[in-house]
Amino acid sequence: MNILKRLAGNGKWRTVMLFATVLPGLAANAAATQPTTVPAGTTWPGDITIEDDVTVPYGVALNVDRATVRFAPRASLVVHGQLVAKDSTFTSAEAKPAPGDWRGIEISHQTASFEPPPQPASQLEGCTIEFARSGVTIDGRFMAAPILKNNSIRKCRWGGVIATNVKGLTLADNRFNDICLDGLSDQGRAIALIDCTSAKISGNTVHDCSDTGVYLERSNDCEISHNIVDHMSGGPGPGPGGYYKQWAFAMMLVDSDRNHIAQNTFTNIGYHGIVAAYGSDENVAEDNTIEWCLAAINVVGEGKNNIFRRNKVNGGWSVLYHNGPGPTTFEQCNISEGGSGACFTVRTGTVNFRDCTWSHSNGMNIWGGDVTVERCKLTNIQGANVSLKNNANAKIVDSELDWSKVEIDPKFTGHFNRPTTQAAK
């Protein structure tokens, strides 16, 4: 039969064949090729080496307390029951560890012909997870939402925490470093939520990673607050030097609705600070600081009724790019040091700007769509204050800008309501 046994004297756990002793929670006559399973009431303390895949079965809790657990190449810890880990390290057993040495921790339901009662929530607190392919992968169907607090997830090959089908996931005060910096992938994810709802992602730091800091796909009603994402770069990509080195994002929403993104700091990002893409509706991003990104905010695809309120943008190349139907609203945003790009560029859609200020930036590129600018102030603008092209419709009211620096393309076919009584500034 197959059991997990700690070998005397060397602190290793491995699959061994026993014929007389059956530990509680293990079935007799298990095939030797099956993954090792953890019996009920197991605690891992001290220094442990895992040489094979290890499974925590349904109904069983594994406690890891102040331990150092080392995984042989391609080994993993699969949790169908509950994992409670505190102040422990999960790492590679290799003499010279590298990202992707082992497969990571997987928390998922156990396949059954019926819907089992949810297992108690797994919890990881104060732990270090390193050199895995992905640090923690979660499939939350039929499981209580895990809680991860104050952990360090670092030097992983592809992902930090990847969660699918989870309701109410808590990620708080974790640190993610060096995720997806070694290898060919340009699709790394420090934090990724897919088909999740009501997650609370707060107080986390994502530093020096590739390609996306916080990624939401088909994930709704989540609170993303007080996080710091900085120094994000794109993956190597193909070709000499890589074509995608600048395609990095602090936060990306794909087909995700009603999320609240508040009081985060996104800085030194290779491409965009916040992207609302492809059917992301009714999200509110407010009181965020976005500094030194290639472009601060990008709204693309079929999203509508997204609101950006009281965000502060400083530095970088451009502030906003909009290419979708909208409507999208920007309120009380403060943009300074916008760089050589435009303070915003609208290609398509309905976009409303209200009570915003821009300074030390290039001006507005209104190249399509229906744009309303109300009670806004532009000062120290480089070049044109307003550039109009294509079939854009622009309405600018009660706003302060240099009306003598409005550039209208000869082929412009849209409408612009330039006030005749507005004094040049």
C-alpha cells in the first residue's frame, strides 16, 4: 500500500511500501502509483522534504507549523481537505533552486459524483512560498474561500496566487516578488481571479514582476484596495530583445463588473496602470495614485458605465486611451507631468470629463466618439490644447484652456462647439 512516512533521522517524507501497518485515513491495498495521501491529524513541524506528490484528502486537515517544507522537482501539495499553515516555508529541494522547480500548492475540490459539503477554509499566514511554477492555485468549487494573509510569494515561474470559481477570497497584506521574470512567458500573473466573486484584495504589495499585477477575468463585486503594484515589466516575448517588454499592467479587468478599485498605488509600470477591457461594466476606480506608467488608464472593448473618480496621475507618456462604446466618466481627476503623450485620447465611444485638472502635459486628442468636457482646467499644456480629427463630436463647456491652440484636421467631419465668447488663456 501507499502511505506517507517520515523516515527516521533525515526528516524526509516519501512514498514507501508497508504491508503490516495501516495509518488512519488511508485505504488498504492502494496502488503504488497513486499520490501519497496525508492521514488525519497530521502536523508537519521542523525540516521536511517531499519527494512525491502529496494529497490532503477530503475531510482531512494538514497543519504546517513553523516548518521548512522542501519539494523535489515537479512535486506538489494538493489540498482537497484543509491546509492550515503558519510561519512556514514551502520551497525547492534543489541545491540551486530556480523558479518552477516544483508545481506549487493546489487547493481544489475532490472529484465526486455528488456535491460534497464544503470543506473548512484553508489558511496560510506568515508563510513563504518560493521557486514554484505558481505559488498557490485555487479552484473554489464546493470549498470555503481560502484566507491568505501576510505571506511572501516569490521567485515563481508563472503565477503568485491564481484563483478560479472562488466566492469571498481574502488576500491581505501579502508580498509578491519576482513572479514570471525567468523564462519565455509574457503572461505572468502575480494575482489572478477568474470566475470569482466578492473577493477582498487589500494591502498587498506586488513588486518587480511580469506581466500583470492584479488580473480579473469574469470576476465581479470585488474590493481591490490599498494595494501597491510597482516595477512591472513585460515578459521576454519572441525576437531579439523581445517584442513585449513594455506590455505590463498594474491592473487589468476583462469582462468583469461592479468591482471597486480604491486607494491603490500603481507606479513604474511598463504599459498601463488600469485597463478596463472587453465587456467590463460598472466598475468604480477612485482615489488611486498612478505614477510613471507608459499610459495610466486604458478603456477598450464593450465596457460601459465605468467611473474613474479622484484619481491622481503623475508622469509617464499619456494619461488615457479610450476605444469602446462607453459611456465612461472621469470626475475630479488630477493629472500632472503627463509626458510627451496626450492627457487623453478618445477614439470611439461616449466619454464625460467633469471637474478634472491637467497640467504640464500634452493636450486632448479627440479623434472620434462623443466627448463632453465640463468645468475642467488645462494649464501649462505642451503643444495643442485640443486636437480634433475624423468624425469626433466634442462639447467643451465652462472649462479653462488656451482656445488659440485648438488644432482641427483639414479632414475633420465631426462637430466642435468652440465658444465664440471664450477669452484666450
